[in-house]
Amino acid sequence: MDEKTLGEKILIMDDITKVYDMGGEKQTVLKGIHLEVSKGEFVAVLGPSGSGKSTLMNIIGCLDTPTSGSYVLHGRDVGGLDEDALAGVRSKEIGFIFQSFQLLPRLDALSNVELPLIYSGVPAHERSALAEKMLVRVGLKEKLHHYPNQLSGGQQQRVAIARALCNNPAILLADEPTGALDQQTGKQVMSLFHDLNEEGHTILMITHDQGIARHARRIVRLLDGILSEGGVEDA
Amino acid sequence: MLKESLRMSWQNIRANKMRSFLTILGIVIGVTAIIALITTVEGATQEMTRQFSELGAGKVSVSVSGTALKRGLTEADLERLSELDNVESLDPTVSFTRHVSNGQRLTENVTIEGRNAVYFQRSDGLLSAGRGLTPMDMDRNSHVCVIDATLRSALYPGEDPIGQTLIVGGQRFTIVGLLSDGSEDVMSVMFSSGDEGKVILPFLTAQRMVHSNSVTSLGIYIHDTTRTDETIDDIEGVLNAAFNYKDDAYRVINLESLLDAMDTMLGMMTTMLAGIASIALLVGGIGIMNMMLVSVSERTMEIGLRKALGARPKAIQVQFLLEAVMLSLLGGVIGILLGNMLSLVFALWLEIDFTLSAGAILLAFLFSATVGVIFGWAPARKASQLNPIDALRSM
């Protein structure tokens, strides 16, 4: 890692709140979140269901906008950006990894990985080379042209990770990445996360599972919309 | 980007083959109907125009029924007509039937036509062998004639009729020419009395044969076809004078105006029928809209995912719109092929020429593309406005 970029803040959230209007009744899901993530960190957000995890993840992933507060991602204030601009931010800065992989069943592994490259405007001839490199990186060299239904759960999640990596995003955002996997496979995916983190990738993982959260270097707890720093022991 | 969208749309259409096929069926039927209709009517119109124009452009036909006192036009009347401004030449015809023989065989009820040399000068492709009647034949009252294919096969089967002798009404004629098959123009078919064959003699010779010097059928060739109407007025003036203003004594038929009227009528009919057929296109468009709406809700997760991966709303909209247009165009192309095949069958059946109508193809193509855009717009917009969070949650 470049010396100068050490300690650079990838993500700065200040006093983020999110209020939903449920048929006239206001429900505050996030109550003033402060969160900073530096480059090269591996952070787990640990919280039970209903704690506001998904809402936080959507805001971090620029899929949703906060009701109030400021959010600076990779040096850019993303509050007040319009939908097109947010799509651009998602394309360049964020690599999503979902619980249920979210691969398109009609596309093979390579084409699935190419998808974000299409939307970030990478020319066709560079796309497949780049996508192949990413699939090799996650250990699927032999499976480039397999369709999702020909791959195991673990392999599908690796394809999804390759897809998240291919635009070289500022942050990998993983939502319960092992939720749909058995323990053994989940461990393998976690060890891949470790390796990626060693290589300098910044990872933010959201989970309700303490065992999974332990794989991260830093854990923050989310409970009833309030975030607090702390180890697994305190959770 | 556009190429990717095209590829993705095509993949999706292919993934649901049966559904896509049923969806485009309405478009296929509509376009097939429109193409078949326009192409067939165009073919029929061309055939009719061809038949009419064989008479030569700028020809006005006069047919005289006469009055009790005066059966037909006299030499003096013809003189006056030929002196009219813009009249190029006169082509009077006399027509009757006689027995005809070659010395051994006899054919009854053969149509005998007396014609001037101008008829042969003005009609291309009239003869299949030999020559036509010339001004010299007229001046000398030569005993020469031209026969048609029917008479040839009746009297001279397997022989060359040119130079042979034909006996008409007790007089001997030398055959100098053979009419080609199907060369008969519309008017002579309308006025001929039998299908036992036809002999064309020099006009005066034929006129003498019926002991008449009045003309009941006349073609008038005119110079400047842009002034046809004026000239017709002049002609009618002469005829009125000749028949004492009894205007039911004659008829002046301008084939061009007849053709124009028919063209207009056919055009109106085509437009009307095409209008009815385009209702099928409308129904087809609604089918596409329905399918696209289903497709959007089925692929909610896919849309959400694409958005999460950085697709702008516009990109999603373009993809779904392209899919609708592609479906519609696919239906259009199939319809164009089927429609042309159908009109080829019609053309063979009705014995008219088959020509690909570029205009109809272009129209069908544009129409189906437009249907795709119009009916694909709303579903595509719906897809582009899906909230990615809701979309992803629906998995």
C-alpha cells in the first residue's frame, strides 16, 4: 500500500438519521450514526434483525439517501446527488456482495462479472480480460463459462465477489455474505475476504452472526439505530 | 453500451421463445395483411395500367351508335376531326365477321377489322412475325392482311402463315404479318364479336367489303397529352355538329381519365383496407405492452441488481425499450416475409406481375418500430423508475 494513502478516510458518516413515514406515523430507523472507515480496514457491522442494518447498508451503498446528516464517500459528499450521479458513484466506488449472490441466471460466470464493467463504460475488448482476471483471482479459473446453476453456493458467491472487485471500488460492501452458505463454505469465503483485505481492499461487512463478525479486524455494533464501537464480547 | 443492451434484449427474447412468439403474433398478422394487400393491389394496378397503355398514351376513342338518319361518321367528318388543333392522326376501325378460308379449310365467324397504318405505327409489340400494314398498302388498296394466333392455328397449324393466301369474302389476300399472342388491347377485346380468330385488312378494303362508307369506331391520337381535355371538347364540338347535337349518338372515351379514376378508386380502397389491417397492429402493440409489463415485474430483482451495479435509469429504460422495439420489429420482419409470400401466391393465382413493394416494406417496418416504441415506452419507464432497494428485496 502507498504510504501516503495510509489512514485516508474512505467513508465518513456524520450524524446520519433515517426516518420512514409509515402511514403518517414517523419511524426513526437510524438515530444519528457516526462512522468512519479508513482505507484498508475490514469492518463488521454487527446487529440483530430490526436494528437498522439494511437501512444503513443501503445508505452506505448509495441505494438510499439519509433523512439528515452528511456522508462523504472517497472524498465526495454524496448527499444531494441525483439518481444518475448516485448510479455513477455505485458503479465506481462500491462493490456489492449480497447474501443470495444475485447472479443473473442466463449469463455465464464471465458475463456476470462483466456486468458492472458495461455500466462503467469499459470498452468491450477490455471487459472480458478484466473479468477473467477477477475470476482467476477468486479461484474460478476453470469455471469461466459455467452458468450459476452449474456452480455451488460457494462458487456463486466467489463469482459475485469477482463481480464486486472488477471496477476496483473504494469499498467492498458485503451484506450477510455467508448467510446462504454452510459453515465450511462460509469459512472459505471469509478467508478470501481476509486475503483481499491483506491486498489492501477496504471491506465493510454487515452481519447478525457474531462468529462471522469475528473475522473482521474491527467490529461496530448497531442496536436500535444507534451505532457503537466495540468488540464481539460486548455485543 | 447500445450493443450490450441489444445483446441483452435479444438474449431475453430468445430465453422466452414461446412467449415472444405469441407476443409478436398480432404484429405478424397485421403486417402480413398490410403487405399482402398493398402488394397485390399494386400488382393489379400495374397490370391494368399496362393493358391500358398498350393502346398508346394520348389516345381518345370514339364509338358511334349513330342516329336514324346517319349511321356513322362520313369522310367529311373525319376530315374535320383531323384538322382539329392537337390532333395527330385518326385511326378509324371497321369491324364485322365473315367466313374465312385458306382454300381447303374454312373458319366461320372470324372477326374482320379494317385498320389504318397508323394503328401499326402506334402499337408496339403487336406483331410476332412478318410486318404490319403500311401507308403504301392503304394507298394501293393492297390485298394484304395480318392474322392472329387463333386463326393461324385453325388454318395453318405447324406452318409459316406469312406469304400464304387467305380468302375473305371471296377475295384473296396475302398474309404479311402475324399478331402476337395477348397483344389485343382492352378496347378491341371489348368490341370484338367472337373468339374464332381475327384478320386485319387495310381500312378502305374492309370498308368496301361491308358496302359502307361511314365510320362507327375511331381512335384519335393527340400530340400534347397535357391538353387532352381541351382537345376532347373540340372533338365533341365536331361530333355534335355531325350528329345534330344528339349527344347520345356517340361516346368519347378517354382512357387516361378512366385510368386515373380507377387509380384513385384503388388507392382509396387500399388505404381503407390497410386502415382496417392496422387495427391488428394496434392489438399487437397492446400484446407487446402486456408482455413487457409482465417481463418488468418478473425481472424486478434483475433491474435492482443492475441498478446496484451502477446502471443509470436511462440504461434500464433503453434496454427494455429496445426489447419491445426488437420484438415488434421481429414481428414486422416475419410479417413482411409472410405478406410477400402471400402476395406472390395471389399474383400467380390472378396471373398478375409480382413486384416487391419497397414502399409497403418501408411502411410496415416503420409502423412496427413505432408500435414497439409507443407500447414499450410505459413498461420501460416503469422499469427504470423501480427503486433498487425494493427491487433487491423482492428476491
